[in-house]
Amino acid sequence: MPTSLSSTSKPPIQRVLLKLSGESFCQSGQSGLSVPEIVLIAEQIKRVVASGVQLAVVCGGGNILRGRDLDGFKQTILPATAHYMGMLATVINGLALLDTLESLGVPARLQSAIRMEGVAEPFIRRRCIRHLEKGRVVILAAGTGSPFVTTDTAAALRSREIDATLLIKATRVDGVYSSDPLKNPHAVKYSEISFQDVLRQNLGVMDAQAIHHCMEQNIPIVVLNYQKSGTIERAIAGERLGTRVSTVSELNSGSQPVS
């Protein structure tokens, strides 16, 4: 049975931003949308919200289209246009997550950095925070609304804007490794590591801009595998899962890799 937070306990983290990559919305190795995968995420979100945590979600769109996917066709589709197309893909994912959450009885709102009032509210910081205070999940789509900015950076920026105290990057990898574990069988996993070491080693946890934003505002990042039952709510409750990226002063045991 998945581990859930007790609705009577008060978790140490009150406002969290959850970054979902596009792969969270589809089957492994595939593209498009998979309803069972979306339900898997939505059920975890439901348990988090039931615990009293205020949760915002930033969606990626790689399961449909990334701007860089069209790099080979620059003479036909301009790079800026390709990035706008990728931002629209995140809105599709946001709509799918919105309806899935509501089908589970979770109040939610979709806000877009690109105005499209027919399907989503515009992102307005104060309105977003007000939704969170009322216990609604706020799904933040369309990145920052500008091309050439990743959804990782959008997640870091939104974390700063809404005063989140934790950023969780939910992936299909269970943390940060010294190198790509799929390519290097000798890669070792870090239980915790500093922002500075991530940048110095160019580990690719998130892009450098995102790391800098979190470092400047002292917002820790937890990278974990959302497919392992209960990992998101357990990490929010304070359990050490995946890899924690934070300032040097916050690291208890240094940035030593673990097997």
C-alpha cells in the first residue's frame, strides 16, 4: 500500500512546486498521452493535497513536442516558433492533468503563461497564491511564455514567485548520478549534493539557469522517481529520498555518492 501523509499531521513543508516532465504523461519509451500514467501522478497529488500541503505543478511537454525536436528544420520552422509549439504541448498535458485531478475530487486550476482564456486562466502571481491558500492545485503550463527557456527554468522561476519552500523534480530516475546510469554502469548516485557541485560537475539535473535561481533563493531541489509508490508525499513529509540538492551549509553529510 502507498505511504500517505496523515491528514491530522502537519508536514514540515507547506508550499511545494512539483515539476513533471513530459514523460510523466506517457508510457515509458512512448509519446502522446497515457491515462493510466496520468492517474498514477494524480493519485499521488491527491494524497499530498489531503495532507494540507499547498501544491503547484509545472508541466513539461516532451511527450508531445520539444522545441529542440525541430532543430533539423530551422529553414522551414523557425526555432522560436518551435519553442512556442513546445509550450502549447505543456498546455495539452495541463488540461489532461486538470480533468484527471477533478475526476478524483481534487480542486484544481490551470494557469497558462500564454494567454488562452478559452481553456486556462492567465498566470497571475497573486491569483495563483490565492488558489493555493484555498487548497487548490495550480497547474502551471506554457513555461514562462517565452521561447528558449526550459520548463525546468520555468519551475525554478515559479518557485521563487510563489515562495515555495521545496521544488520536487519527478522523473523516472531515482536521483542524481555522477554520470548517465543508462550509459555508465559504474555511475554512482548522490544522496545529497550542493548546487555548486551540480554546476561544477555539469550533472544535468536541471539546466544551469534553474539551478542558479534555486541557489539564489535557497530553494532545495529533490530529484526522485515518481513511479515508486508514495515517493512524492514521503519526500514532502521530510523523508530523504532520491537526491537532495541544496546549499553547502544545509548538507548534513556532504555531497558523497552512495551506491
